[in-house]
Amino acid sequence: MSDAVLSQSTGEVAGVPHRPNLDAKPHMGAIVVFLALLAVGVGFTLNGLISDIDRSGTQPLAIGVFVLLGIALLIALAFEFVNGFHDTANAVATVIYTHSLPANLAVVWSGAWNLIGVLTSSGAVAFTIVSLLPVELILKVGSSAGFAMIFALLIAAIVWNLGTWSLGLPASSSHTLIGSVIGVGLANQLLAPVGTGTSGVDWGQALGVFRALLFSPVVGFVFSALLLLVMKLLIRQPKLYAEPDTRHPPPWWIRGLLVLTCTGVSFAHGSNDGQKGMGLIMLILIGALPTAYALNQALPDSATPAFVQSMQSAHEVFARRAQGVSVPADAARARVTDAIRTRTFNDPAVFAGLADLATSIGRQVQEHGSVRRVPAAAVQNVRNDMYVASEAVRLMPKAGFSAADQATLAAFQKSLNASTRFIPTWVKVAVAIALGLGTMVGWKRIVVTVGEKIGKTHLTYGQGASAELVAMGTIMAADMYGLPVSTTHVLSSGVAGTMLANGSGLQWSTLRNIGLA
């Protein structure tokens, strides 16, 4: 095959060195690691699930519920698996195309750091995505409508990710999942009977997520370009900016830098993207096994006095705002839920409902000694009261509250979230292994696109390091604030920025397709 034909087929210009070897068969050691991780993941997941059920005293599951739970968990983990080979290929593209690591070793290395990233994640991103869902579906997640919601959004996300992967397009799993969530919210609103007050999309929360998703690629593009220009001024090493020699690996210090940045992006991807399925898995578990997962069974009894005190303090704040208005105890949650749907919190009846919820939650926890001792029959109701109260505090304007009252409400919300927004270790392990295994499979198509079809010249060492350093920093910063961002778009934009800064030219058709996907 002539060089001209090769350049046409790969999207490179003539005279560019041949691509790295992407066709090597997997080493037997990699296959053994894959199978061992799969076995560990299945075993650890089953052990964690059974242990939680036994500890909570849950009655044996009916066959239908057990099958539904298994299918739902399988679909959720399948999303993370696809996310692994779809998104993580971006992290390894630079080290592969600069010949810093052989392809198979790079993929295994990236998979391992994805796994570590998931295990150390906070869970904030997971619950940011869950909060986009309609509140009534979250409160009734165990209903047929709740499971239909979860199946619909996960299957849609998986199908789209597989479709774009088959075309070699590094589409964003973050955009895909969040788009599915918004689609479910809109469908929920459109299909609801007239006059039911059904909520749709939380557009305030959605706009915050959209800003992160749209702004992060701009950060990747601009800062990667600037970093490359600064490197050229400060680090005058010609090898850093020359096309890689396909016959030899780069100098050790360049190789170390590129492997370090690949490691950082892989870790950051795991800590951010890995969370996106966790919140949905928790909804599945709460719907199928509320006794075991509706409330945090890991909270110690010693936390009860502080929890009860935060409920009592919040009650006093809400009661002052209620101005003597009262609502029936059995209508308190419905009144607050309506306020969440309509975003009308400046109403004494809403504060009366919140005061009643705070009192009811604190009383039940105090009577039973701790959150984990709330009886099975009351768990779902207590959890729903906690969720509604926390969402109301999150959404209501705080400008009219004194600094002391704002601190009281923050402590109130923190106590509620600690009881309802948690992720068991076995869920993190299952997601981590699914993401790590996915990294080892199907990565080649995306790697070729990132390495060959964004710019018109071969990716240099400096370009790879600049793009990955900025991507790593951007994703980690987003993770700190609980914001989902797209590893795909941040890194692809970073590579494009370095190509532009280097005067290499861009393949606009590829960038257009990535943006549209």
C-alpha cells in the first residue's frame, strides 16, 4: 500500500510515520487478568448484596423481583462497561500514538487506574445526575413507572454509545446519559394525566450541568493550546515537539511525563464518569430492596444525638417562617413535594410542612436509636421524607435567611444526605470492575480517531502531554464540585487546541461529527 493510500485511509497526511501497532493480539496475561477481575467482580457483588439483605432482615425476594433486580443491575453495569471502552480510549490514545507504551499494556494500565478512580470517588456526581430526575419517580422508584424510567434511560444510553463506537466516534457518555435522563423527565411530564401536577425536568439543575458540559471542552481547547505554547517557550527540547520515531520509544523523561498524564486522566475519568451509573444502581436497589438500601445502614448509633439535634434546630427555623400556619401531618410531604415541583417556597404552609417533616424524622430516629434501626415498615416513608426535605432546602432561595439559619439548614441537609445519599463499597467495586474491564475491550476504534483524525499531522509528545494535563485537571476540578463532564470532549478538544496552536491544521469533519454525536 502506498503512503498516499495510507494517508487517505487513516486521515493522516502523506509522509507521516506509520501508526503504532494496534493489531497485536492480547497477551495471555491480559486475558488472565480480565477473567480474574470478572470473577472477582461477580463474587464480590453477590457477596455484598447477600450480606446487606441478611443484615437488614429483608424477607426473601419473590422470584419476579429477584429477576427484575438482576436484569436492572446487569443493564446498569453494562452501561459502565460500554463507558469503559468508549470513553477511556481517549486517555490511552496519546501514549499509544507517541509510542510511550505498547497498546495492550496502555489499555490494561488505564483500566487499573480507572478502577482506582471509581473506588476513591465521593459519589457527588452520582447524585447530581439523580437529582435531574422527576421527584415523584424518585419517591416511587420501586413502582413499574420507576423501573421503566431506569430501563429506558440506561438502554437508550447503551444503544447510542454502541452506535457511535461502531462508527469510531468518540461521543460523550456523559451527554448521552444526561440526555436520556432529560428525555425521561420530559416523557414523564407529557404522559401524565392533566391536572396531576407531575414534574418534568429540573431545568435549574439541568442548566448547571449543561454549563459544565459545554464549558469544559472550551477549557480543554484553550488551555491545552496555551500550555503547548508556554512549553515551547520554557522547555527548549526539539524532541518534545517533533513527530515520534516509530522505531523507538521516546526519551525516558518524556515517556514518564506521558505515562503520568495518561494515569491522571484515567484516574480522573474513573472518579467522575464512574459515578454516573452509581446513582442509578442505588435507585434500582432502593426500588427492589428498600429495607436494605433506602437508609444508610452504615451510620453508627453514636451519630444519632447530632442527627436529632439537627432536626430539632431545623424545625425551629421552619416554624418561625410558618407564622403559626399548620398543615395536617399526613399532608406535610405532599405540600413540600408540590413546592419542589412548582418552585414556590415562600409560603408559610410550605415551611409548616418542612417543620412537620423535620420533627417526624427526628422523632422516629430518636425512638429507634439510630437511622439503621428504623423498622422495615417505616423505612421507605422515612427515606422519602428525608429526600423531599433535603431537596426543598437545596432548591429554596437562601437570601432571606440569617447566617445562623443558613448554617442550621446546611447541617440539616448534610444529616439527611448522609442518611439517604450513600454508595456501598460493593457497588463501587462492581462499577469499578465493569469500567476497568470495558477499558480492555473495544478501545481501538476511538484511539484511531483521536490519534489520527483530529489533526492533520502526527500527535507529538508535547501535544499529547499538554492535552492530557489539561484534561486531567479539568475533570478533577469538576469532580470536586460534583459536576459531570465529558472526558471525550475535554480531551478531544485539548488535542484540537494543540493542533491549532502548532499550526498543524484540523480535520473539521471529525470535530463536527464528535460535536454532533
